[in-house]
Amino acid sequence: MDFNLSISNPAFGQCRIIGTENCWKKNCQIVIKDYETLDLVLRISPPEISIESIEIAADGCTVAFKDVMETWIIYNIDKNERMNFVENDEQEDADDRFYSLQFFTMKCENSLIMTLNQNRLGLRIWKIENDQILPTIKQISSKYQIESCRWIMAPNRKQILLWYRKFDYNGDPKHRPKDRQNWINESQIELWDLETWSIQRSLKMPAFVFRNAGGYIATNDFEHGLSLYCINYINRNTEFIISAYGRFGLDDGTMGLIKLEDDINASQNLIEFSNRFQIILHENQYIKNISVSDDHQFIAIDFSREDVGEYELLTSGNYQFYTYLLQVLVLRIIEDQVRYYAKVKPSVISKSIFIPGKNRLLVHDYWDKHCLYEYNLQGHNIHWQDIQDSNSNLKYIALKDGTKTTVKVLDVCMAYVNSIPVVAVLNLDINDSYQLEVAYFLDADHVEEPRELLNYSIPKECVGSYKITSRHRKTDNVLIFIIHSEICLEEYGMLIIIITINLKTGKKIIYEQDDMYRHISQIYADDCYLYTYQEKDTLDKENLCNVKCYKFGDGKQQTQLIKTYPYDVQNGSVFKISVDSNQLVYSPVITYSRKYKKKDLFIEIYGETKADAIVNHWYSSYIIFLLENGDHAAILNKHGEVIMKMYKNSKIKVDPEAIIFNNENLWSNKHFLAYYRSLSSLHFYDSKTLQLQMTLPFPHFEIMDMQWNCQKSSFIVSNRCDNYYCFIKRIE
């Protein structure tokens, strides 16, 4: 799903979740699913492709979404019908453009809706009745723009919390007053009772504060002060206002609690609040949202930028940079005090919401991984830390420790070992030595058991690791790693390093290619052999091109280069490689012929179906590889890209940009898989008829690598660039 997300209240007997897919694209859709089973309930194609916000009613029967023009569309899910706002008894349609819209989150006789006007100067309560949205008499008008309004689920009361600055600031992100000579440094906070429609609490807080030695005090210096920009309300035996101050775009800010007076009807002035402001976060960055669980036991803090958390070294192409892993901060209230905190789900940008009526937190990573995580905040897997550090006078949470990793993840590869999905990570530490680490995990348990298999220093001339692939050979329990490494002596080049590790004995054998080549492509590899295409510049500046065949070693014998085949640069070549995936050991058969022959001769050599395929690709590639394995066949170009798949007389043309993942995919008797980047979808073809059977969309995950078990019932996919994984399990 995209960044939009909302969930209904499970107390109604059904828990539904709503989100958007392909927002800002032509195929944008609103998707409603059952949260427990993930069964699709409804898809809605909105009239506009830009969906800015979505909401779902507490009973899961009504949804609302807003487009970029701030028009809200309301749908009855069960009837798949649109509902209209009605202004009066004459059934006139009301204006459906609002700044915000929120459904009431608890059970009540009629579903209630709260809307904030486009100009943010008015608030109104609506009710859903007979498939219409009718106005109530409950409205609020304000002289100043309302910054936010939200439902508050307090014990035995239904309330609304709103606040506004008591001056105009013309949309300035730093909230500097429009009239800088005549303004009041105040923000007004009001707590309204829904039943009596009266103000229960009225509080004044400074709009700007400044840090001094003793804490924070109100200030009129709006250029250098910290602006109030986020609040919420907590009522757990004692009432609190939790508020966040900060400076837009700068590394400065604070968040804290203010305890309210016991007199519920008191109007309080908190301008002189320095002695009552209990700091929770200090020198934090911009807080996007503060949400509170319905029982007011937990607080979730969302940060709006990559400013808080742990450092991580990221690699993009030839560039490396450090970034923060943004973390959602969760606070726990014990005996009317914020006693514990926990940091969950590092991510770049994420959003958290509480499941209504539950102590369960959903964290939606909508930027990179596009995953949804659920945390049971009363479970045993949350690492709670006491705010009051017994070893120091620490009274607030320090989120940033400034530590940086000394390890760079170079590459990740995957395999199935004894039907268990395995991920191997190649790390580089500050001593330029490579460490190969294997993490085992099964299904969705995410249990990691790191095991160091190799500590190997590559030649000093190597300037970087270009590509790594791996295989697990079941016959002798050997892991095979193929590394294409960049090297720089007098000029740039590449070489191949092949590492075999016997998992039973721990014996490791490393093969390093002697010659350096300008270009190396891996054409095909199985448990026994590796076939490559290599280009090398000679002394007279002519290209020397070869096709090479390597035989993998094991824990006893070294990997060997067993055959080199020259490539006819002038006339082109067709290389036919015959493999046998049914035999444990076989003798490689490679034959080649000049490409520019008459078609009749190709038919005589390769058969009519394969000859047609070869002729059709004459002008797109000067070298063609024809792979055969029984009735299966494929044509590849010199980059190892599959451009045609065949089975007997059936054939299908494959886009060279499509990813085929591994060799077993070519010979499978179940499915032929192809991932198309331009479409962001995985295509399943029948392995014999080569007819398309199913398309699996990945709108937020660019697949670069995939492994599967022999039954093709489970898959591991990775984007390689950021070392993210997705585990797919087929449901019959």
C-alpha cells in the first residue's frame, strides 16, 4: 500500500483496513481488505489519481477518501455505493470539500463524522443515517485557523480536542506572525464534550518557547524560538497535555507533558509553564504526529524526517552515504507517569496508528519497504527502557547517539538449503576484509542465526565487488559463490573469484582468475559448470572475445577452467550449450557455428523452431547462446539475458530487461517466471504451453533477485540495492 492507511475497530466484529495502491498513477485504486485474513473486500477506482487522505468508519462499513482538490468521497462498502452530504430537509447536496474528515472511533447509535472546513475556521459534526450524511447542530467557529482536531476517547466521556494559534501567520512553515508588531504569544487548546456540546477544558499555552538553563520559557522571539506544532491529550486517572515544540528545518526541539488541574471546568493559563513542563524528548527533530491508545496507556511518536535513530551506511550505484534509520518511539504510562520508552521498526519514513480499542500498534513503512508491522505493546518482544536512568540524572530520552557503522553490506545472495530459505550477506569492515555471514530463517518467523563461514581478503588491486551469485549443491553439501570483482592496475578490468565451501567439513577453496578482462558476463551456471562470455583488449587494440567453461570444485578439488572457445567477432557466432539438469554429473557439450549462414543450414543443425528463433535475432546480437536441456530451450544474448524461451514447438519472446532470476527457472516443469521492471509485476507462464497464467503486481518493491524451493510453493525476493527481502508463500 501507499502512504495512506486506516483501520476500523475490531469491537464491531470485523476489522477492515483501507489503503491506496498506485497513487498518482492512472491505475490508482482504493483497496479495502479484511485485516485478519487479508481477503479483498472491495476495490474502488477513484475519479482522481491523487488521493491525499483516507478514513474508515469504526464499524468498517463506510470509507472516505480525499483528492488533491480536497473533495471527500464517501462510500458504503457493503453496498458499493457512494453517499452524499445533505445540507437540509430539502435534500440539497452540501459542499463536500473539507480540510480534514474523521469518523468517530467507538460504538454509538449512528456513525458520526467530524469535518474541518477548507479554510480551517469551522468544525462540524455529521451523522450517517439511511445512507445519507446529515448535518447536526453541533458546530464550532473560530477566528483563527484550527491547527488540528481529533476525537478523544476518555473514560465515560466522548470528547473533541482542538487547538489554534491566536494570531495569523499566512501559512508560514515557521509560524511567524503576519502582523509582527501586534500579536500575542498564545495558543488556545479546547476540550469539547460531545454530549453537552460545551467546553470542558480551556487552556492557554505559549506559541513560542525558548530554552534556558532551567528548562523552557515563553518568548516573543519567533525568529529563534521553538514553535508549538503538535499536541494531544492523555487521561489516565490524571489529565495531561502532551505537546511538541520545534523549529522547522532545524535540529532543535522538545516534547513534554503538562499536568492539568483537578478542577475539570477550570480555565487555565499556562503561559508561565516552565516549572510545569516535564521534558520527555530533548533536542529532537520535527515530530509529525503524537497518537494515544484508546486506554491512554501508550503514546506513539512519528518523526517527519530522517533525523532520529541509528546511522546506516547506504549504497546507491557508485555512491555511499550515511542516513538515519527513523524509528517510531513508543511511551508507556505507569501510575500517571511516563516511565518507559521503546523504539520500534527502523525505517526511512513511516507512519504509526493504534488499532482502535487495542494495545496494538501498526507501523506502516510507506517509503522504502512498503510493509505493515503490528506490535503487541503488552507482549514480551518489546524492549522497554526506563526513562529514569539509575546511573545518571537523565530525565529525558536521548534518541541520537551519533554512532556510525563500520560495516558496509556489499551484496546479498539467497538459496534454499534442505528446503530452508537461506540468505548470505557479504560485509566489508574497516580492515578491508570480507566476511560472509549466513542467516537462516523459516517462513515468517524471522529468526536469525548468524554463522561466519568465510573471512577472506581479496587482492588489494580490487577496487570493489561488482556482483555475487551463489548456489547450494545438495549432492555434497557445498556452497558455491561466484564473485565478479572490479580491479584497477594500469587500467580498469574485471576478474572472477569462485569460492566453494563444504558446509559439513568447513573446507574452503578459493579460485582466482589469472587474466583480467574488460567485460565479463555470466551466461549460465548450474551445480557443475559455469559458462561466461569475456572481452579483453589486446596489444593491437583489437577485441579478444571468448566463451569459457569452468568446472566447480568441492572441499577437496580446486575449481578449474576446462575449456576456452573463441568468438568470431567479424562474422558472429551461435553457441549451443547442452546441459542435463537430471544428472548429478555430466560432460559439458558446447558447439558453435558462424551466425551468418543460410536459414536452411540452421534448420538442419538446430531444427525449425530454434532456427526461426536464431534468425529472428540475427540483427540484435552478434553473438547468440542457445541453451538446451531436453525439450526445454532458451536463447540468450552476450549479457546473459534471456530473449526467448522455448519448449518443443512452443515459444515466447522475452524482453531483455526482464529478470529470469536463476537457471532452474528455464527448465522447470511447473512455471516459467519473468519479472518485468517497467510493469512492476511478476508473470507466471505455463512451462510447456508458455501461456500466461497469472500476474502478481509489486507496485512498491523492485525485485532484483529471487529464489524458490523445488515445489515452487515459496519464494524469497530481494531488491539487492537496499538488502530488503520479501517472503512469498503460495496459497492453494
